[in-house]
Amino acid sequence: MTFTKALLSLCCAGFLFASNSYATAPPKPQQQAIYSQMSIHQPIWAEHAMVATQEALATQIGVDILKQGGNAVDAAVAVGYALAVTLPRAGNLGGGGFMLVYLAEEQRAIAIDYREKAPAKATKNMYLDKNGHVQKQLSRDHGLAIGTPGTVMGLELAREKYGTLSRKRLLAPAIKLAASGFIVSAEFANSLNKAKPRLSRWPSSKEIFFKKDGSSYQAGERFIQKALAASLTRISELGTDGFYRGFTASQIEKSVRQAGGFISQTDLQNYQAIQRLPITGSYRGYKVISMPPPSSGGIHIVQMLNMLENYPLAELGQNSAQSIHLMVESMRRAYADRSLYLGDSDFVNVPVKALTDKKYAQDLIKEIDLNKASASNKVSPGKLAPYESNQTTHFSIMDKWGNAVSNTYTLNFSYGSGLVAQGTGILLNNEMDDFSAKPGEPNGYGLIGGEANAVAANKRPLSSMSPTILLKNNRPYLVTGTPGGSRIISTTLQIILNVVDYKMNIAQASAAVRIHHQWLPDYIRVERGLSADTIRLLEAKGHKIKVQSVMGSTQTIMKNEQGFYGASDPRSPSALSKGY
Ligand code: GLY
């Protein structure tokens, strides 16, 4: 029986949806179609709007803003500031990211690039010792690891251009949460414990994230961030000047210098967020919109979809050995290209058109053997026609007017560099590790980059962050994205395939076991739960398989005639999708 037939028979049989504890209201009878007894997991439904984030308090703030008449951008800005308080390992003021905005009235999408920049004094070989060896700690645990932050500039650009509510109103909930504190969840307590060695190295961080006696916060205790509340208040009162000039800027400069780095107040004053044209593509009738360079995500999602469109994935079956084989071969080729061609397009010529061309995908798949794994050392970055930490976080928002925001931002590693700028409560990123310290050698995610991603003054490091929107009949249908370092691109791809090819609802699509291949190292990383039979079949084709920790924390919204559906990744216990 096909999915559609099964669905129809269930509806005709008067199947009633078993209410999910998160649901704000049970779906109306005519709104049951998305729910199916064929699915183990069910999304959240709402009539007017939806917010999906990795942390429940931030989700509630987004929903409140939407209920008060704010649009998706207003809600996104409020959520962006709130996550800096409630999810400090990834939500941030001292990092950077990418926001994809779909404006319903104008029927167009804008990509806001607020990625960190290398400081003006950065140089190509700044992470090499005198023998030319990479000094990893310098790009990860040192003042030199910190890029000029972009988040506040990005959020304020979005609010000023596309929001409708005042800065003060959007910052107020975050300020309140920082000043009055919130109850520590088991997940937050666990992440602090894990990061203890890195955070405790810096007295300015230790005094915030651990108690006076040095002990850790326990689940159920209240966590207050007074200095962060004051920093947020300066932004509320002065706008971007409250971060990029004055007290905050001078404290960032001082703390980075003391840690051995060289971000100056001039670097901070010169920082600009940039509006860019998104990457676009198509997949089985859907329009795909995603992030352009300096993110590699959009290009490679479109490139992999272009390859996979040539195969009958639906017939092959979700997570069958044959489907996984084809996905892996597509990933292998896309990540190989990433290693050579991708970098900050303001500095290097990135062949966007050539890489996202369907004809190029046809060339690439000629080399794919349906029965045998390719060896990555035999797959080099493709020849193109001449061309012109896990600890990131994503949120998706849709409003009642049809506007959509897909936003991914990060400090890079969990809690970034671990360094809080003295007296500000602001954690600083270690995003400089996303550059290729020595082109050809892997970064913190094992990703190999090329000359195109070499360090240079004022350049943005290459990213994998892939906030994505799929349009159906020219309207936002799917809004999604995820953290996960190098796995961001492959995880986002799988959400699209699970929905479009395998006809899963977004909750099922989010829960499904994930796989990942990034060209080098040459093995398929899989989550626990892939059947032993499938693993054996893949091994018979020559693939190496490693079962490792889970990948991603997708936050996804789907909109159809019956309303809004939200699905927060079950891999993140504090995540919540909620609408009204
Ligand atoms: N720092 C992870 C990324 O930008 O992809």
C-alpha cells in the first residue's frame, strides 16, 4: 500500500491522533492528514505560526513575540538574543552565523551573513610553528582563535530591515532571563561539566559558569548572568554601538589581548553583516534555497540533490543499503569539491554556478558504481567547467503572514574558545579554527580545506552552516537546519530526502537514523539503530562503517494548507517546537 493510500484509509476509518504532550491544541478533523498511523513520531501542529529551537525557554519567547504581533524576523531576533542566555554553549553574542529570511509579500529570500571575520592583523601562517607544523591549540584554545564577532550586527541588521518591533522589546525577554536567571536543565548541567576544563582555564569564565567554591551547577538550580544582562542592556539602549563600541568593545579587546590574540576595537567598529543572494536549486519540483559562501552548505546541498535526483530513492527505500550507498557517493564527491573550491567569496572566486549545475552532477554520477564504493583517495575534487562542534544551534520560525526565518549561529566549539570577555558575560568564539590553518590539513571537524580557505586579514572562515528553506508552489513548505560541524550539510540533506523522497512527516524525518560521509576520512559514520543487515550489505559494497555518537539537532517547520507543523530533534532533550 502506498503512503497516500494508507493515509486515506486511516482518515476514512476515522483515525484519531493521539495527542502529543507538546501540542498546544489537538488538530481539527480536517487537519489530521499529516498525522498517520504509519509514523512512530508525530509533529506539533499549530494554526497560525510555529517556532522550533534547541531550547524551550527561547522557543516560548519566540511564540510570545509572534502572538504580540511580531513577524518571523522579530521572533528570530528575540530568540537569537534569548539563546545567548539559555544555551550559552552555542547561542551567542560573541560568535556569528547565517540567517535566511523569506519575505512572503515580496516573494523573495535574503541571506544575511554575520559570520565572524579574521582580525586585520591575521596572516596566512599565524597557526604554524617555525617548522611549518599546525599549532592546533592556537586556533582553538587561545586568543588567536577568536574571530571578530558578527551576531549582534546580524540580528540588528535583520531587525532594522525586516522586523517590525523595537529593539528594546525584542531584547527585554533575554535581559530578564539573564538578570533573574533560569532553572538549570540536566542537559545544560551536563554540557557545563563536559566543558569544565576548557572554561575553568579562564578566571572570567570560571566565575560565571561555576559556583564560588568551584563546584558545578546541578539540574534544578538557578543560573544567573548579571554581567550578560548588563551587556544585553547596553545593546538594548545603544544598538550595535552597545557591543561594537564603548565598554563591551574595549573589554573584548583587552581580554583577547591578554589571551594572546589581537582583535582591536577598530576590528569591532569595522565589522559589517552582509546581505547576500541565497543559493538556489531545485529538487523533484521543489525550489531549494540555502546559504551561499562563506558557507559551503547551500552549494553542496544543491550539488548532492542534483546527483541524487537521478536515482529512484523512494523505490529503493529510506536507509536501505542501496539508498545509503548513493547518498554516500554523492557526499564523497561534494565534500571533495568543498576541500578545493570553497572559501570566502569576497576573497576568492567560488564557482557557485558550476558546482550547482545539474549538468555537472550528471558528470559526477558517471563515476558512481551502483555496486561498489569508490575509494576517496581516487576521488579528487571534480573538474569544473570554467567558472566565473557540534555546537552550533539552529532555529526555524514561520509567521501567520507566510514569512520564514531559518537561522544557524555558533561559537564553533561548545562554549567557543571558553573565554568570557572580562566583565561582560560574553563568551567569545574560536571560529578561526574553521580556516585551513595549513591548506590540505584537516580542521577541528576533520574537514580538509584548500588555499581558498587559507587565513587572511578580514576574511571570513568557511562554514558548513546550512539554514535552508524549500518552496512548494512558490511558498515556503519546509524550513530546516541543524548544528553539527561538518555533519550539518549531510544532516540537512537527509531531512530533505526523508520528506521529499520518503514521504515522512517532519517528526519522523527528524528522528530517522542519520549517516554521514565527508570524503576523508573514508568511512561512513552512522548512528546506532541502522540495521546490522544494512551495515553488512554496505560493507559488501566496500564501505567502511563506524557507529558513532548522534549527529545534529534539526529544528524543522512544515507548512501546508492545514497549518504549521513543528519538529524539534529528539536528540536534544531541551529542544521544543511550539506554535499558536
Ligand atoms: N563552526 C562550524 C561551522 O561554521 O560550520
